[in-house]
Amino acid sequence: MINRFSECEWATVRVKVIRVSNGVPRQVGTATFTVRHSMTLHSTSANWGGEKFQLSKARTTGEGGGITVNVTATAGNGTTATTHYGPHLLDTGSSGSVTYTTSPMRKGRINGKTQTRYVFSSTKPGYVPGSTGYKSATWRCDNYYGTSGCAMTDAPTAVSMVGIPWIDDGIRKLRARAATTATRTAASPCTG
């Protein structure tokens, strides 16, 4: 789910467990886990610490147990992501967070679109280390109106016109007409 200032995303990550035997790498198992991200941006601040993530306990095959994973997040276009997560065994669930800091922007500035890039590095003694990753939804930060803030760029914007007298009157008239139409439509018989 994504809206203008938040994203909730599930991802499935599969780690291949590889061991080198007689100079030949061979897959000997897997570890599969889900990651739930919950990111909340701020419309009035380009610095936000509103991302949390949870890793499930891994489902394993073969020699997939005992893997340690570390998560790093990076951002771009003037924003730095700092990951708060230590290496953790996939044998149990875990959680972490990401904070974001954006360089100061002059009024009228719109930073380019960017995405958070997540990398999951996995290690297990005696096995080949590996990494995999994916990206978040697209977002950007700006100081267009003199107040810095960030938003998801693929979500529709909403502008409030509440409190402007001629707009309020027009909205009331449209709503009254829509209510009448809706009542007539609801009262009409259904045809097959």
C-alpha cells in the first residue's frame, strides 16, 4: 500500500546457501524470509526517522540454518539513509529501522526522485558469503514553498481548498447535486 506520505511493503528474500567443495561451488540449501517495511515521510521535514522493518524467521532447506544477515539501506539525491540494525541470525525474527537526513535546500528547490536501496548481506562460517537486494517505491524531497518536506512521487496529490468562500460554496452545490443523483440511482431498479 502506498499513499502520498507513507508506504507499507512486503518483500520475500531468498538466500542460496553455497559451499565450495574441491574447488567447485555447489548450492546446498536455501533460507527464505519475508521483510515488512513501513515508511512514513514528513510533508514538513526533509529529515525523517519513520521507517521500520521486520524480518521473519527464515524457512530453510538443506543447510540453510545458521545464516547471519545484515541489512543496509542507502538513498540518493541529497538524502542520506542510516540503518539501525545489527547482524542477526535468520533462525529467529528481528527488526530494525532507517533514519533519513536531507541536505539543506534553498526555497524553490526540488530534489530529484530517488528510491531507498536495501541490501541483505548473508554469511555462514564455511560457506560463500552472498548478498541480494531491492528498492522501495520512488520518493523525493523538496523545499518548493519554503518548507522542506518529502513525498512518494507515484501517489496522487491532494490539495485542500477548504476555507476559500467561493470554493466552499461550489463544493456544497456539487455535493448536493451528487447526493440527489446518488439517491435516484440507488432507487432505480436493477436490470439483468
